[in-house]
Amino acid sequence: MPHTTVILAMSADGKITDSALTAARFGSANDKSHLEQQVAASDAVLFGNGTLRAYGTTLRVTSPDSIEQRKLQGKPPQPVQIVCSRSRFFDPNWRFFQQPVPRWLLTGNDSRETAIPLKSSPQGGGAVSFSPKKGFCRGSAPVPTPATNDPMRVWGFQGRHGGTAPTENETALPQGGGLKSSPQGGGRGGLTSGGDSGGLTFDSGATSLFDRTLIANTIEGEIDWIDAFQQLEALGIKRLAILGGGKLVASVLAVGLIDELWLTVCPLILGGADAPTPVEGKGFLADLAPKLELLAVKQVGGEVFLHYRCDR
């Protein structure tokens, strides 16, 4: 299994963002440098679609020294950026899809092809849906998405990234139904459908935003992380960084697949009963809670960097 490290910044009261789920930018330049170092040491970076939606971009390696070090280790300049998403609706205008980084999509085998409405762009057009028979179909009018029924937050794990936050204008790209890479290759296009397409091979367009799509088994609607990590290991991912959000961290932690945590405690109080924490989900009873070993404590300015090892 990949050696997995969680890297998160949080407020002094343990919140990774505010109750409005806005992009968390309270970390200092020192914290951003620390995050980039951890990203540079990884083969892949995993984050939820809520994180992507909040930022619209990802933190790539920009330090010449880090890029050279990766080159000396026989690695590509940038680690793989993996988006974990049950939905396959993405805004193709997000900077993430223009950044010079390899992009993978990790989704479950219970994804559906049914299109769902999202906010439209100022030019109108509404949600984009996909049918193997009809291709792409755009609605004629924008349809607002209720915050309580937001498909981007089903596995919408709010975490941390760098870069510029996206605008409020969101379009929808289609989600596939049980899409798997065809025998002809694992790159863009060439996908098969387990939906009502009769098993025909087609290019979904949505997943062509990514270089590779991984289909993991699901258990009661949740990603089977053992299966997902085995797939990552088979693809050469030895070191994995997780940047959030709290639900993703909780689900991976629950199956004992997290090796280390880096937590940056930042000097502010966010509060809020609905503000996410580093570990969300159902939580753990005290007797069954994962145990941590403190490896290092470092104060830099007003921030404290905590390094833990998980007792696996």
C-alpha cells in the first residue's frame, strides 16, 4: 500500500475552513512552503471534489530545487493530482484543468449517468448531461443547485490547496456510469459504459478531462479504500499525500491506511458547529480511536507544525 501522509492546516480551534466552506487561506507563506515540500515528496496527491470546487486549482511544485530533486529521483516534475469524486460534474474552465499537472479521477463503481443541474455560467446554458446515444446535451436555462442536495459535496471533502479560488460561475460536465478504461489504453477517451449503452465503447468527454479514471469498488455507497489503494500501488504510487477534506481523511483513517499527519495550527479562531474539522464522518469512540505518536513540534512565527505517526 502507498505510504500515506495527511497534510492540513487548521485554526487554533481545529477547523480546516469556516462554516461557509470557503477556500481556506489563513495559512502563512511558511505553511504554503511546507505544503509544497510535502507535495514534492509525493508520487500523488489525493483530494476530494469539495476541495477542488472551493479552490478551482491545485498546488503544484514550483521550487526549482524540488523539481530538480524529483528529476534526480527519476520522477516527473509534478506528482499526479487525484480527484476523488462520486459525481463526474466538473467545470472545465477551472484552472485545475489548464495546469501542467497529470490528473486522475478516482470514483466508485456505483456512479450513475443521470445528469443533475448545477449553476450555469453567465452566458447561460445550464447543466450539461451526457447520453451514450445522444452525446452532450446542454439545458436551456440555469438551474440553481440546493446546497443541501449538492452532488459535488456527496464526497465533497473540503481540504486545502493553493492558488486562486474559483468564481461562483459553475457549469456541469457529465458523469459516466460505471466507466472503465478500454483495453486500448488508460489515457484520455476510450471508455466503456456499464450503463444503458449496451457495453459500447465511447468517449464520455467528462473523463477526458483526466488522464486516467480509476473505478474503485464501493461498500454501502462509500469508496472501498483497500481496493483503491491497491490500484494506486499497482500503478506505481508509493507515496501519497492527502489534502482533505475531513470526510475523506476520516474514511481513509477508519480503514487504517494513514501513516502520518502533518497539522499546521494557525493563530485564529473560526468556530461554528458546521465548520469542518480535519476528521469528519461518524467519529470514533475513545476506546477505538486511532492512536498517534508525536514525532515533532516546530513553531514558525505564529504557527505550530505538528508531525504525527499513526499507530497502524
